[in-house]
Amino acid sequence: MNIRTSSLRKRPQGFSLVEVTLALGIAAFGITTIMSLLPHGLNNVRSAGEIAATSRISQHILGSLDQSQSATAAHKQRYYFDAYAVPVDPAGRSRDDIAFVAEVGAPATDVLLPGSSDINDAFLRRVTMKLKQTSAADFDFSEAQPASYKLYSYVVARTGK
């Protein structure tokens, strides 16, 4: 029996050096692109967490002001929250429990009606909230630079309680 040697010729197996180099180059480019996106993604996650915590803190504070009998926080009130924006009582808690410190007060000038510069609206009040992400329960907002904390201003209805 005569077997043709042309059909049994050895074909080269594997990839050539050029093919391997191109594949490694494409893989390196893809990995580099994905790795460069990670810091931006982490910053976005951190920012979203801070925004969610701030929103929960604001809702808690405004809800407690709405329930209170005071005319607004004419004196400054301090609130303390943990990392999940859950209220924390600073007495009896360790320093690690506090993640946010908020100071709420009412500015000297209240909400003025449009077109009148000297008549306050009897049904609206302005509330300012200073919020700092810190574990220091005795953080002094009056001594700190304004850029070091966030300042929020709200207008809430007077409930007449």
C-alpha cells in the first residue's frame, strides 16, 4: 500500500511570534483601559454614598424640626450620625461611632416676601445646616474654613405648633 507523503506533511502547530505579540498588545490595551476606569468608578461610588448620607441626614433633621415646638433652632443644635446616617447620641458612644456632625440653626434674617424688603413671611422659615464628615464630636464650625464643610439652606413651613 502506497501512502502519499504529501498528505502526511507536518503542518506547523501553535501561533507565530507576530500573532502572540499582537494578542498580548490587545490584551494589555484592554486591561490598561479597565484599570484606568477603576479610580473614577470608586470616586463615583464614594460621592454617591456621601449624597445618600447627606439626604438621609437632611430628612432626619428637617423631620425633627417639623416635629419640634421651637420656632426654629434659634439657638444652634448639633446632631451626630454614624457612617450610615443613623443618629448617634455622643454620650456613652465611642469616637468611632460618629462619622458626621451637623449644626442646624436659623439665620438672623428669615424668609422675606418678594417685593418687600422688611416683611418676613409668617408661614416660612429658613434653616441652615452645616455638615462635616468627621469623627470629632466637638468640631467647631465657627473656627473652621467654610470650604471644609458643606452648607445647606432649606426653607420649611411653620406648622404653628
